[in-house]
Amino acid sequence: GTPVDVDLAPYLDPVPGAEGAARVFVAAAEADLIGGPAAMGRIGDHVIENERVRFVVEAPERVIGPCPYGGNLIDADVRRPAGEPGQDALGEICLFVNLAQTVAPDRYDILRDGSDGGAAVLAVTGHLELLDFVNVPGLLAGLGGGALSLGWDTETLQPLTVTTFYILRPGDQGVRVITALRNDGSEAVHNPIGHLIDSGGTVDFFNPFGPFGGFGYRGLSPEALSADPLVMLAFQSPESGHAYVPRPDPALNFAAPLGGSYVSVSGVAVSLLGNNNVLPTLLARPGVQANLPGILHVQPGATATYEHWYLAGGRDPAVMLGAAWRLLGAELGRVSGTLTGPDGPAAMHVTALDAEGHALIQARSGADGRYAMDVPAGTVRLRAWSPDRAPVEQVGVDIAAGGDATVDFAVGPASAIRVHIRRADGSPTPGKITVSCDGDCPNFPTAGDRDVTLDGPLGNTAASVFTGVDGEALIPLAPGTYKVAVTRGITWSVWPADAVTTGGEAIEVVAGAVNELDAEIEAVVDTAGALSADFHVHAINSPDSPVPNDERVRTFLGEGVDILVSTDHDFITDFAPTIQALGAGAWLGSMVGLELTTFDYGHYNGFPLVPDGSRNGGAYDWAGGPGPGKTPAEIFQWFRTVQPGDVVAQVNHPDGGFFSAVAADVLRGTSATDPTLFRLPATEPDPVTGDTGLWDEGFTAFEIYNGLSRGGFWTIMGYWLQMVGRGFHPTATAVSDTHKRLSSQAGTPRSFVALPAGADTIATFDPAAMARAVNAGRLIGTSGPFFRLEVRQGETSAGLGETLAAAPGEVIVRLDIQTPDWMALDTLRLYANVSEGIGIDQRKPDPDPIPATLTVPLDWAAAEREEVAPGHFRRRLVVDTVLPVEADAYVIAVLTGDDGPGMFPVIHNRGARPLGYSNPVFIDVDGGGYDHPPLADLARSQPKRARPAAGPKRLATEDDLRTLLEHIHLD
């Protein structure tokens, strides 16, 4: 439609005393753009900038993701000196209307280019389309079998023309955004309205009045359904920041100027403007919506406007946060000073906290020890913190409006440890260094210092550092007593040798000193013929993973994984350039992949893939653009089409994903959910089976062991044994699903894939060969033991994924098991042709261990202790078990260790215990191949499973939302 008419004159008055210029233009070269860790700008986008800050507005292009359409801010940074690279850390921000809709741009107009010395103004006009990243009604309907709904009609596109005005004046620290919505329909529109913010790079959330009173992230969960107050929401990375500051709403009563509220989901913040009662609004019934406060009300032909600022900042957030308080109308006073220790100026975080403990603003001193910030007037406490010094506080500091106070800090000297990691032959090796406090940590950070929620640290861990290939690390630590441990994953020894039981080498860090530590570790488990891989990995190109690509590579180096497989959400990432830049090609291989992340009917990985030159590397638009979305069958087919050779199509976290969403009966291979609930094309149920067509067997693998959940493993194993029992046996994989550095650990668990000679080392790694081996079932999954499995009868044997031709009688199941000396196992379970305890009655399998066909106790203390290098040992045990067979069968092995020591600090989880499992070895007893799976007849004889009859819809309640969040997997 035509642009919405708004008088912009009130927004164009010059900033008093401003110098410089603003301009807006279309980027014609890469040099026009910002660049940085999260940068998405391309030639053809609009750039709006002044002497302080720079922003990029995306061209009219659909790219599947949290904000799929163009016209939005996608990059932001301060203006940097010539030659200094940009440091964008913004993902994207888009309008969020009616709980499910956003703007698709139709036209861009440069209203003022800034050449007259005044403001630069860009207007983007568009219409509403469904926002596929969010489909809460679909999730609710799926949970309730189609009977649950919201009171809002989210699927009918609202007749609104929307113009977004981006205004930047000389002197502004950010862009002023005016959103104008004109009702072109014949009836009044009553909708919740706000924004969806993809936080972007390696950022910490900052909200002075949030649940932590400063830095910290709280995602939506059954325990945390309430929204957080929205005064401002800032995002700070090590080198830059950005902040969302809505115009305060005078109707909202709060301790600070309040613009609304927000919730966070998978690293994405969703705001509601003018509203601090999110739950009642979300659950509002149709009859009350026309008079509901805190939502958009606009009559036919009328226009409504909303205003917010989007600010950009540098390494020191004080300038950005001070500008935010100024825009909110706070009276400010300046406080500045110098931090000085016996060793000279100190680089520290200085935070101003009010009487209630809210962190109002933070400054970060540089190498000169200077800090300065504009603080809301009042009495505050100033706290100076850094990881290498004891914190210092100045209490009762009075900040006068318009004043200029000087507060200097005398701080202690910096201290640190320097660790050198070597192998037994003296050569360097990458590794992970875990520093634990011996008792209470002397300098544990608070929410006023930095984020302490998103990624640990766990318990009394002071630091966890991943080295590069040189094995060197300088770790800043405040004076105190610590324990230091060095590890490299589940196939290496640890330093010191008793680290798993003692926590590490005890040290005393003295103020001003640097402790030197030499640590020796070695690869002790013989994995020849196999490579370890993690088939579910996230980094900065996923909105919920604040880990830069170089740090993600270091985490994999430090955990001793062989192959890193990129699977960012709706983004095809290639880690190979980063690995090469870090000189790590001899230590780590990579494979390109993707996680297609539908909101409500499952997540699906594919690998290997080849990225193209588009913004998201060529990720498939599973939502189908403005039309219906793509079915699971179409997703699996896309993987095969885009990679015509060997490709793995993997179903991720199926319980809480694909299996549960489509109401799968995995024994029969059918679904019961109505596809239209997921915005997919309608189908008629199969008249014989009742299948609604969402189940599809185009996937070649699925995750049975995602993270370290034992209950999740056993539940999904129940589904797996049903599928294997009827003759459908996609490969069961073990993955970390890592999104963070510590709280979801790289390569934990991981898969080991048996590969042919010539493709079984990092140097000779072939992605196609690995895909073939994965699809053939030549894989074990593990969070601890490594083992080889074969089934023998006489001189004939078969391994993983293979079929043994055997006569009726007995076979020998042989496991050759290895662990490092610090790990212990106690039980072997063998599963063959199981029918009990796996949920074949269409009930969800239990999270408890499935009764095994055979259970073999293991005396791990009696396992052979082999010295691999001086002082470095492994345990090895070969176990032969007789298994009777009279018909075609499969054999699956599961190893566990529950009675021995934990696995911390190798695994950053004090409750973790080792578990490993195999994919099946098949046994052909009747001479026709493995063609009589044990549950095939049962699967065919099951009665028709009808789609639940459509009854009257019931409006969802708060309890329904809690139940929903308990059953879905959002990451």
C-alpha cells in the first residue's frame, strides 16, 4: 500500500551541540557495510549512519529465521577508526503483531538523505505476513489434539499497512524508530504488538530491572512464565553492544520508566509494548479484547504510532547505557575516576547499583584505568570487578543531577596462572583447563559484574578455558586457593592423574603473582578405524548460541573430538576456514550441515551440505514463504536433492520434537496430528491406518542420546526398539546439541563412526564416506566408553550394521571395551528382539532402563590396566556373552557406569556418569537375510488409529502453557 502519513517534524529537531553529519544510502560495495561476528549486511542493503554509530537495514529479501522478511535492522556498531574492523553483534529486530505476524516490505523510500546537515530518514512500507518462527497456537493445538486454542485469531492477516521510519540525526547514539500502522480494513483492529529481537552475537543480556537486576538471561520455562519488565534491554559483547529502548508508557506504574515487558525464547527476546500483563493478555478471551489495555487499538482508516530507539555501543557499554537513561528522561550525573593498583592502572568493570541492588549502568576501564559514566541521580554503590583482582566497593556515593563526581579506586595487584599442556613426548596439545575454588570462590561474579546465568559457571568453578593447538593459557584469577585440572575429553588421561576424585592440583594464587603449571596428558584409548563426531553443534550463527566460531573450534579441540559438524539453526555454516585460521587442521576435521528448525513440528539435521553465497548459506525455507509450510517428507527430500550424493537426514530430539509433535505411532509408522495445525497442507487420514501423512521414513538417523539425560535416552530407546523390531532401523546417534561453552558441552555425548581404511583419520577424512557409514549403522554413541562390537558363530562374524548368517542355536556377542584409567563401568546390557517395556501399547516409553535380554555385571577394577605412555593408562576388558537365537534377530549393547566416580572435570556436570550404546548387529537365521523382524506381524495387526474427533475448542489456560513448555524442545 501507500506509505502511512506521519508528521515527522517533532522527531527531526537537531541534537543540541551536535557536530558531524548523518546520511542514508544503498550499500554499493563491501566497504560500505559494517562487518563483525554477527554481520549479515550485503550489497543492496541500506546503511544509515552518523559520526557516532552505523546501522544496516536489510533489503526486501526473505530468509528463513526469527525475522524472515527484510526491512529490519540487521547490523549495528559504533563508528570505528579507519582500518579497524567492524564489530556488529546484532541479529535482527522485527515487528511482532497479533502474536504471529510481522511486516513484509513492499517499498523503501529515502525521505531525507542527510545532505542538508540534518537528519537522515529511511521509510520502509509493507504489509503483514505470518511470522513462522512463532506459532504458539499450533503448539497448543498439537498438545490438545486440536482442541486447545488461544482467544486471538492469529492466522487471519490483519489489514494493516505499516511504515517504519528510521531516523538518525547528527549526534544521536542510535536510530529512532517510528512504527506507523494504518487500518485499511472495515473493522477495528485489536492486537498485541511488540518486537522480536534476535540478540545476535556473543552477547550478555542486560536489564537493570530484570529477574537478576543486571546481566543475565532467563528463558521461558514452566517455572518462569511471567514476563520481565522492559525499561531497556541491552546486549553487550566483548567488543560492542546494542540496546532496545521503547518509549515509556505513562499508563504503566513501575519504579522506572516502563515501555512494556518481554519474554525470552531460545536467545530471542519478544516484547509487548505498553503491556506489563503478558499472561492475561495472551490468554484473553475474544469478548474482552476490544477493551483490553496494553494492546494496539486502531479504527478503520485510522493510524497508530509506536516509538522506540535502537542504540549501538562499543567495548565500554557506559556510553550506550547512559544514552538510554537520557532517552528515558532520567536525571543524570557523571561519575568518573581511575582504578589503580600496585602494578599500575587496572582494567575492570565498574558498576553503579541502587539501594535495591539494581545494576543501573556499567563502565569498563581501559589500559589507562580510566572510567566514566552518566548515572541516574541518587545514592549508589560503585563496585569494581575483574577476574584477576579482589573486588572493591565504594558505598554511599551521591550522584547529583548535572553533577560531576570523581571516585577513584585503589585495587589490589592482578594475579594469574599460566598453564602449559604437553603430551608424554613433550609436544603441545590442545586441552581444557578447569579451575575450581577450594571452598568459596574469592571473587565470584555477580549479575552486576557480568552474566552469570547463561553458561554457568557450575558450582564453585572459577574458570574453564580451552586452549589452542599450542596448549598455552594465561588465566586471570583473584588471589585465593584453587584446584586446577587439565583434560581433553573422554579418550584422554587427565592431569593430575587423580583429578576426577580430588578435583585437581591444589594451588595458592598470591596477589600480584603468576603461577606456572606444567600439565601432561595423553590419548590413551585406541580408536583406530573410527572417528568421533558431534552431529548437533551450534555457534554464533544460531540465535540461541552466543559462542563465536573460533571459540567453538577451541571447545572441540579441548574435548578431543575428531569431526565438528555445523548444524546452526536455519543457517549453513562452514567451520573449515576457522579451523585453518587457528592452525588446527591436523587436530580437527569438519563437515558442513544444517538444523532446519520448524517451530512446532520438529527439528531436522542434514549433512554433509555445501553452503551457497546467500545470507544464510542456502538453508531451506521450511515455512514455504507466504504459502503453506513444508512437510517432514519434503524436508527429507530437500536434503537428498540439494546433496545428491550421500547425505544423512537426522531427526533431532524426537521426544519433544518430530515424534511427539505428529503424535507418531512408531511401531506402525503413522501419525495422528492434523497437518493444518502446523500451517501445513490439509490431508485426509488414511482409511485403513488413520495416518494423517506427517510421519515419513525419509530420515536415515535420529538422536537417541542428546545431552546427558539418562531418562531421555531410555525413553527414545523404547521408540527405537519398536522401529528396529518392525524392520525400520535408522541409525541412532549421540550428540551434544551444544549451544554454550560449558552448560552444554561440546562432543558430550558423541558418536564414533567406523570408517574404511583410507578415510579413518582426520587427515584422510571424507564427508561422503562418513555419511555412508552413518547411514549404514556403523556407529556407537557414548559419553564415556569406547568399544568394538561383533557377533560371532564359528569362524563367521559381523559388526555394526552388518548381518551375520547363523544357524539356530547360539552366537557369541563380543565387546572389546576401553576407557581411560579414571573412568569406571559396571553393567553391560544386551537387547535382542525386545517386546516388553518399550511402549508397544502406544503409551510413551518410560524413562527408566528397559529390561535387557541379558545383563552382565562388569568388574571394572579387574579390567586390564594398560600403560600407553609412562604414567598414562587405560582400562580394557573383552567380554564374550552367549546369546541363544532361533529366529532372525538384532543385537544392541548398552554399557553404563553408575557406581564409580563421577566424570567432573572432564564433563562439566557433577552428576554425569558414563553411558555407551551400539547400533544393531543383525542375525539371519532362516537364510533369507534379516527379513523377519520380530515385531513386523504385530505392527501390521494393530487396529486403525483414528485421528481424535474434532470437538469444541477450549481456550488455553496458564496450566496448559506450563504443560506445553514441559513437552517441547525449543533449542
